[in-house]
Amino acid sequence: MAISRHAASVRNASRSLLAEAGCQELAPAARASTEKFSRRGNNVAAKDNQGLQAIVIVLALLVVGLAVGLFLINNAKKTATARAEQAETSAQNASSAERKAQEEANNYKEWMGFASGESYEALQKSIAEDLGRFGANFAEEDRNYRTILAQIFEENRKLAINEGIAKQDVAKLQASLTALEAEKEQEVKQYEAKANELAADLAREKNKFEQQYAQINKEKDKIAADFAALQQSHDEAVAQLNAAKAALERQVTSLERSVELIKRQLPSKDPFAQPADGSITWVNQRYSKVWIDLGSADGLRPQVTFSVYEVGEPDAEQAVKKASVEVLRIIDEHMAEAKVTDDDPKNPVMPGDKLYSPVWEPGRTVGFAIAGFIDIDGDGASDLEQLKRIIAASGGKVDVAPNDKGAKEGQVQVETRFLVLGERPDDAHLGAWRESWDQISREASDLGIETVPLDHFLKLLGWQNDADVVPLGIDARADDFAAKPHTQELPRKTGQPSGAFRKRLPQVGY
């Protein structure tokens, strides 16, 4: 039993040493040795009753085993102690490094604004959120707290600089505002002084105005009284004038009725009637000469032919022609000599007869249009050029006419006065004449130009054929070979001057 207790104590002591040394590597071997020794002790204890021989042997073996065990245990203890010390040193170093790392990690957490007890997963999630929120505008390699803080610091520095500049500007503006306030106060004082001065002037002007207003009212009352007197006299004068006006109106009404009756007895005047171009002032029946009231001032020139009609005809174009005259020479601004080219002895040309030419107008060149085949003398040949010369001699111009081949030349104008209409050929080889006749007639009709036949135009013009060709034989007449005078005399005035002496006539110088 003692041996069992001793083995148990040895086993416990070994376990304690191993536990204190911390030698985890030697623990299984020592435990096995101890358990083996314990089994042996148990076996010896079991055979304790077998004899003293066994006890002696066992004690000897026990002493030997104990010595060996103590020796082994001592060596193991030293080795375990050394290893335990080394392990303890490593553990202390590792614990120190761990504490240092933990302290650094806690410091990093606190520096970054996290609690020291935050887990790595929570830190990783928060840091990812922060980098995604604050570093969205940064490149992937620059997305870290240091770069972001540097950028924020730079922006804050710039903001601080701008804030300082803004504060300086605010200070300057504040100084300017203070100066403006002072200036405003000064101006307000000046304005108040001026206002007081103006108030005093206003009081003086008001007093002056009240005096003037009283004077004006006094004069107004006087003017009103004078006006009332004038109004009364005016009313009396108006009454007299109204009475006179009524008498005059009755007289005007009576006169208007008389004028209306006279107008009814007068012939109506055509608004489209053609007035005369001039009149005859003197006639020499012996030499068939007349003098007219047209001259150089009217643009008259020799060879212009006029138709002569009676005085009192309202329309020169519709008047009955009694004669025709041709201008021979221009004497004065409003005087010219002409010869009678065609007249009726039963109705001779008299002073005062009117002159008219469709070709000539004072101060203006009249335009004409010619259409068709022109045959003036009835010989079957074209007299177009002769008609052009007649119109030009009378001061007119041809705007459009057929050429030698019958084609149209020129253009009908709005100012064209007449369309002189010749014959429209029926021959097939004269198709150009018919085409130009139709074209010119259509254009004249579109423009409202008056159309006159050739013979009527020559009558209006007062032109006659001066050819010396006369028929011979039984149809010959003495009038075809009338004698021409060799002398001429100046026109005489129709009246004589009053007084004892007659006016001396000028001597003929031509």
C-alpha cells in the first residue's frame, strides 16, 4: 500500500512538474512511464502476500527503478524546464506582439473613427461604403483615406483662402457701406436744409399766389361783367345777322332757282368733248390767207394742218369741218400765217373760227398707230411713208406701223392718241399685212385707244392732195388751174383805235 501511495505521489508529482514546465511534448512519454511503473507497483502489491522473497526482489527492483526513474525524471525535468522557459519566453514575446498589434489596431480604429471593439467585417463594410461615397471621383488606385483626406484638406485650404478673400471683400464693402452711410447722412442733412429752404420759399410763393389769385379773381369778376355786356351786345348783333342771313338765304334760294332754270335751258356739256387748239384772228379772203393765235411759244411749226369749224361747237372732233388751213410761217409767240387749203365759198372762213388738229397739241408730241394697207390717192400703191411724213409735218410721231413687208414695227403705247386704220388686205400673199392689222387693232382695243379710218383722219387733219395731176377731157375744170397771187399783205385788225387819229399801219417788209 505504501508502494502504491508512493507511485501515486510520484505520478502526481510528475504531472505537476510537466504542467508547470508546460512541456506538452514530454507529457505522453512521462505518463506512459508512470503508468507502467504504477502497474508494476500494483503487481508487486498484488503479490505482497507471496513471500518475503518477492518483497526483497521487488524492493530491489523498486530501488533500481526508482533510481532510474529519478534519473530520467531529473533529466526530463531539466529538458522540460528549458523548453518551458523557452516556450514561456516565446509566449511572452507573442503575447507582447499580440498586445502591441491589438493596441495598434485599436489605435487605427480610433484614428479612423471606429470603436475599438468593431469587428473586421464591420470595418471592411464601413470602409467600402466610405470609399464609395467619398472617393467616387477618384481613380481606383487613388481611392484610399490618405488621398481622399489630402484632397479634402486641399479643398478646405482653398475654401479657407477664398473665405479669407471674401472676408477682406466684406471688410472693404463694409468700409464702403460705412462711407456711403456717412455720405448719405450728409446728403440727408443737406436735403433737409434744402427742404426747409424750399418750404420757406413755398410759404412765400403761396402767400404771393394767394395775393395774385385774389387780384385775378377781382379782374375775373370785372372781365365777367364786361363779357356779360359784350354777350348782350353780341346776342343783339347775332339776332340782326340772323335776320339778315334769313333774308339772304331767301334771296339765294330764289337765285338758285333762277340759275337752275337757266341751266335747264342751256345745252348739256359733254365732259369728253375735245376742245379747240386755237382760233383764227384775221382772214384775207382774196389771197386765201389766215392768221391764227398760235405761234412759237405753243411749239407750232410750218406745215402743220388744222381743220376749221364754226364757233360754238362743243366738241372739235364731232364738229362739221368747214375748211382746212396749213401753217406757212411763224410770226410771233402767239401768231402764225397759214393758207386755206380747202374751203366752201358758201361758208367762208371767218375771224373767230376754231382750229383743231388730232396730230398737233401745244407742247407735246402726239403718238399715232397705223394698221393695214395705206392708199391715200387711190392708185393701188402703198402711201404709208407719205402718211408718216404728214403726221411728222404736223408735229406728231408714229408709235407703231407695218414695215415694207407688212410686219409690225414698234409698240402701241398708253399715250398713243389714235389708231389710223387702213385697209385689211384679202390677198393670200399679203398675210403679214393682215396679221399686223389684227395685232395692232387688238392692242389698241385693249388700251382703249380711239380708232379712226384713214379718210376720216385726213379730214380731221385738214389735209388734201396737192398733186398737180388733173383729169383731162370732158371732166377738166378751170378751177383745177386757178391763178396764184404774186403778192400778199399783212393781216388787218378788226377794230380801230379811238381818238382823232387812226393808228398807222406798219410798212410791209417782205
